[in-house]
Amino acid sequence: MNNKIERSLNLLLDTAKKLGAECTTVSANENTSINVAARLGKLENVERNESSSIGLEIIDNKRKVSLSSTNLNERSLEELVQNAMNMVKSIPIDEYCGLADKDMLYNGNLDLNLVDKYIPTNNDLLNNAIEAENSALSFKEITNSEGASSSYSKNTFYLATSDGFFNKSNKTNYSSGISVIAGEGTGMERDYEYKSKVHYEDLETPKHIGETAAKRAISRLNPKKVKSNSVPVIFDPRVSGSLLSLFIGGISGQAIARGTSFLKDKMNKNIFKKNIQIIDEPLIKRGARSRTFDGEGVETKKINLVKNGKLKSWILNSQYARQLNLKTTGHYSGVSNLYMLPGETSNLDLIKSIKEGFYITEMLGMSFSQVTGDYSRGASGYWIDKGEKAYPVSEVTIAGNILDMYKTLTPASDLKMINGIDAPTLMIDKMIVAGL
């Protein structure tokens, strides 16, 4: 344990108590990171960061104020509390603010195996980046590189409250990415690959990462235009998680409490087909977003957000749970490892089932109304003709209503837990594809 961090948290709590604060939450983040970038076989940049930050939240007479600082000097911390106490008096009353209920707090010591002891050197990371790039450049169609990078980080999160809660969590992260260009002149196309894991041994090899980026870029050469039409659309796993991100926003406590969600009246109603299950599972070992407690200290647990197509839960912190007369779901810090269970049909068989359609591998920009669910995005990928990917397509826009999309959504069998918000290949029966 970093004694300086612990002393800083105790000082904030003690000072707040002396100044008459009703409830106090203090947190700290301690982060070490290294990122090495290379291009065309040469080192381009090394970034090393070691930082600590403190967060303070004071609640007094149903008023809440939050401040933060990177200065852990004792006098500075005392001034931070004094400033918070002065500010909280002018904050509007919030009837629902307060600490989490004590019976909801985490008091265990579960080990989710979120820390890898391996600490790479700058040369280790540089060699990874160069190897990934060399692997991509070994394909004759790859004509240039936008660079490759490799990184390592370790984060420690501390949390303490005036109710006596104290705990901390540690997590490491290793990542590698590359972006390359295929083709010449006006016919150039770019694509990339990026992977991130909690443990280094789980990360794909640099060679595989480079090969994947190269093959993707090459497959995009000589794209064609398509005429506007309403056709089936398939979302590759690289982009299918974005449909879950919209779902997450729609079931957030804030959106529900404010009545600004397209899902506000959908609790216990079918919004997907009956075979659809969406789960938030925070206790996965080595999980990208795993945690045992949230930002209020509330114990986390596995939740079936959608069961057999029906919406079964909001995602709530204590404040919005009180406003909705419900219990917190342990989501002060957002969702954890959220995923849609896979279906029984393979990616290839979904493609084969389509006479004419669009297979999406990348999306750009977005226009989305969280109130109505109206949705449109720029997209690129491949045109499907007679059950096969026929040719690459770029510069099109897809559009629809997210509720209509969810109702006809079919998952493939290829779920991989990669990003923390994951879905298999997803097919939507019909969307507008605007091209020529």
C-alpha cells in the first residue's frame, strides 16, 4: 500500500469531519504507464507517466459537491476540503444524494487475478511495435505504415468513506496496435488492429496483430459504390458492441430518472427476440472491466439485464436508485464486463442467408437520439451478393430506429470477450443503406 496515498485519504476524511461535513467520500488513482511508438522500423516516441490524483465528494444538508486535485501536499488537501465546504452551501438541494447503504458495501477479499507482475522495458515494447509493423509490411500490397505502438500500465484505485469503508483495487493492462496503408495514390486504403489484455500472456503476438491489420487493409482495396436500398445489415464483432453501448445509455439511471431514454417504458417488456440474453458480469477473472466494488464501495454482482428478450434491470448508482425507489445495482462506475450471449448460427451462415446486404467492419461519426432511438452512422465494409462478400464498400450511411433494429437482431455464435462491452456478429433484418 502507498502510505502517502492512505495518509492523504485519512487527512481528507479527518479534515472534513472537523469542519462538520455530514458525509464524505474520498478516492485516489495512482497510475504508471509506458507507451512506445515506432514507424518504419524506427523509434518515434516514448511516453512514460507516473501520476496520482485525489477525488473528494462532500454531502451536507442534501447538497453535494465534488472536487479533485493532483497536489497531495498536506496544506493543499486541507484547502481542498475547506473549498468544498464553502462551495457546498451554494449547491442546489438534491433529495437523493447520500452515501451508499452500509449493507450494500463490499467487505470481501476476492482475487480476480487482475495484476500481472511482468513489467516490460522500453526496448521490450519497442521490439513488439517493430515486430508488428514488420509483419504487416511483409505483405507486398502494404505500401506504408502509419505506425505501431505497444504499451503497459498499472492502476491502483483507492476508496474510503466517512462511514468507515476502505478498499483498493489494482489492475494491469498491456496493449498493442498498428495502422497500415495498402495500395497506391488515390486507391490507397487503411486499416488497423488493436488488442488489449489484463495479462501479457493473453495478448495476441505482434506478428498476428500486424498480419491482421495488413489483411484488413488489403481486403478494402478497390471499393465500389452502392445504390441506396433497404437491405439486411451485418455488424462485424469489431463494431457490434456499439449497439450494446447505445443500450447501456438507454438503461442508465440518469436517463430513466430524467425520462430521456428510448427505453424508459420498456421494463419487463420484450425489446429483443426471445433468445437474446445480455449480461453484466463484474467478477470474471482477468476481465477487461472486472471489479469487486464500484465507486461508492457497493459490492458488484452478475446481473441479467436482458433475459429471454425482456428488459429486466436498469443500471443504477445509489442516487438514481433512491429517485426511482429501487436498490443500487452497483453501477456508480458504469457497466463492467457486459456482453450478449452468442446464438447458434455461424458468422458464415449468417452471410450465406442473405441474398443482398451490407457487412459492416468500420463506422464513422454518429447521429443518435436517445429519446426517440433514431440512428444513423457512416459505415464501410463489404457488399453481400448471393450469400458471399462480393466487394468492399465505403462512404455509405446506414439508418434506422434502434428499437426496430433490436427487434430483428440475430446474434451469431462467435462471441469473444475482448473489449469489456462485447457482442458476437449481429444481423439486423433490414436497414436503410444510403449510397449513390
